[in-house]
Amino acid sequence: MKAARNVPQAVHPVDEFLPFWQLGVYGLQHVLTFYAASVIVPILLASALGLSHDALEHLIEADLFTCGIASLIQAVGIGPLGVKLPLLQGVTFVSVTPMIAIGTAAGGGIEGLHQIFGAVIVAGIFSYFVAPFFSRLIRFFPPVVTGSVILVIGLALLPVAANDIVNGQGTGTMQNPVSLRNVAYGLGTLLCILAVQRFFKGFIGTIAVLVGLIMGTLVAWVLGDAHFGDVSSAPLLTIVRPLYFGMPSFHIVPILSLIIVMMISMLETTGDVFATGAIVDKKITPRDITRAIRADGAATMLGGIFNSFPYTCFAENVGLVRLTGVKSRWVVAAAALIMMVMGCLPKLAVLMACVPLPVLGGAALAMFAAVAVVGIQTLAQVDFDNQNNGIIVGTSVGLGMLATAQPHIADHFPAWAQIIFGSGITLGAMSAIILHLIFNHGTHDAVEEDVEAAPQPATTHPEMWKNVVVISEDKLGSRPPKSCSR
């Protein structure tokens, strides 16, 4: 019997390399939805430490440049680094409060940055080397845990979108009175995205978010609420230099604080990797978790050297992958290159920043809800006849929403506890893991549930693999191409 020869191997949608112009458009869509969140950490830190405007500008440029490097490592993969999924990297918000505490304790200013960057470098190295050990815990992440974590991530991000729509300042701020004009921009952007998704197929349908952002910004510009004056005054070119603020300093307490941050970030990264695996129909293994966390660690170490901060996967862009159906990791690579260019071309970065916050909020509302839907799909695999699973999901979601709805609940907790109770995502994720260990692990049901190291991806297309060759040949006809994001 002769062996079959010249049989074309099906290319998984994640690995499909799209035409360059599509990569550019899809990458730009990810960058636009990511930009506002990418610069908020440098802005908050510079304000708290009393840094000059010039220092803030450099922090933003360094952040964008390093975000690009981190995303490139995660999506493309370099040696043992990178999970090779459409995951965009950004500074983790969990690090904001600890870094402000480190900087202010050091007296603020540039000296505060020295201690922050030193702690960031060591925390990144720690994360890199502990990744293989953390990945062994994947057996404690069955669908009841991963589904709960993904659902909490999506739900906890929705108030961020709502705050952007009403143009509030920070997730803990209640906007009163609410500007109906801002609400109109947000809901108008959402309506535009829905209209494109409903009436257009193929390529146009996959850039619905980009179309919504552009249309929302143009309407705001016509009505006088979007301004481009700062673009002309921004420098044309800048160079992101390592150790721009001087040599970092290393102190044990700041280092321990950011090591805790990185451990929390590992939970979030694991949830985002599982969510993306479910969206793109790829089974996640312990090796994938190791590679993803190692990429976070390497990017964080580089962040400390290039005057930036701890990095993790951005769930917002996971939602964009779900919303558009564009699964190619090379789209994230394109977005990464765009961000690196933005870090060196301030005019381009300022132009991206001209998108009004309510317009971004309208797009974010759709993307964050899409993340929650992935959590629901994953939970569909859970046996809720087992009452313990209902307790795990309900309690973890409830605690996650407690910290999300009342973000100041952690203000009077000890410093170490604020890291946990100050984030709904962190509190919900830890609750799901701990409750699974208490209620399920070691029981007969749990043994059966934990047989496989990683849960199967949730998918509404169980026959997908039978048609994968046809799909890969379809190019841009009826199937949306692949994507990436925040």
C-alpha cells in the first residue's frame, strides 16, 4: 500500500498568514481599541509621583514601544517564549497601586522610578523561571474554574466601558449628572458596529469595530468634540532608550510587592489564554501556559530596562477576537509593529489618542461582553447537576462583582490584601480556584473532571475540523479572517 504523497496540510486559522494590507487594517483595529488603556498606567503613575510632562511623554512612548515587543514575543514566539495565539500584551492594572506605593515611599520623582524599575526587572525574572511550576497547577483549572474566571473577566471590564461612555474619570467614579451627548456617542458607536455586523459579510464585517471607531470620531469632530490640534505640535521622531531615567535600584520590599503582582498576573494570563483557546478552537496544554507566562516574564524584565512596567495579556483584545472572528496571530504581530512605530513617532500616537473616550467606550462595551460570552460557553461544559459547581460559579462571580461594583472596598485593607480585594478579576479568579479545591478536588466528580490537564475549548462548531481545509481555502469569502487585541 503506497503512502499518500503531496497531501496539503490544513493550516489552522491561528497560523494563517493574511495579505499584508489585511494584517495592517486588522492590526490597526486592535491598536485603536487598545490605545486608551495602554497609556493610562503611565499617566496615573506620573501624576502620583509628581513627574514632569517630558517624563510622562517618555513613559508613554516607552510603554507603547515595549507593548509592541511584548505582543510580538507572545504572538510569534521566540524559542521557549510565547504561546503563539492572538494575544496582545499590555501593562497589568494590578500593578498600579503597588507601583504608586513603591514610588511615593521612595520620595516620588525619578528616584521613585528607579525603585519601581528595579522591582519590575526582578519580578519579570521571577515570573520567567517560576512559569513551568505554575503550569503544573493547570489540573486545578477545569471548565468550572476557567469558565468562572473568563466570565468574571468579561463582567468586571464592563464598568470600564460604561465609565468611558459617560466619560467618567476612573472605574470607581460615578458620573453624575451623566452627559447625554457622551451617551449618544457611545451608543451610536455600538449601533454602527452592530449595523456593520448585520449588513456586511466578509472583510467589511470583520472590521466592524474599526468602522465604528472611525465613524464615531468623525461625528464627534463635526460636532466639535474631537480635536486634532495636538498632532501638529507633537515631535516627529523620538528614540526609546533603555535606562533613560538612569540605573534602577533594587530593594527587597518593592521587589516582593511586584512578585506578588506577577503571581496574580499569572492567574489573569491563564484565564486569557484559556479564553483565546476557546475562541480559536485550540486545546490549551501546560506547555502553552508555561510559554505564555514566560513571555510575560521576559516582557516585564524588558519593561524595567526600557522604562516601562509589568506586562500581561489584555482581555479586551480577546473580546475583539471573539467579536470579529479574525483568529490569525499574525494580526497581533502587525499590531505589535504598529505600536513599536507609534512609540517612535509621537505624532502618530497623538493621532490615535484623538478618538473620544465615549466612542472607545461604545466599542469596548461590545468587546468586553464578548469575553463574558466565552465564559458562558465554557461553563456550558460544566455539570450543574453537581450542586458544588453552582456554588463555585455563583460565589466567584459574586465576589468578583463585589470588588468591581465597590472598588473602594479594599481601601482599609492591609497593603498585601489590597492587591487581591482591589481587583474584581483577581478576587473572582482566586475564589474560583480555592472553592474548586474545597468543594470538588479529591471527590469522585472532581477526579473525572480533572482527568485532562486542560479543558477542551468551548465551541459552537463541533464539526469545524471536518471542514478546516475548505475553510482555509475560502480566504475572504464568507469567513472572517483572523485577529488580535488589548
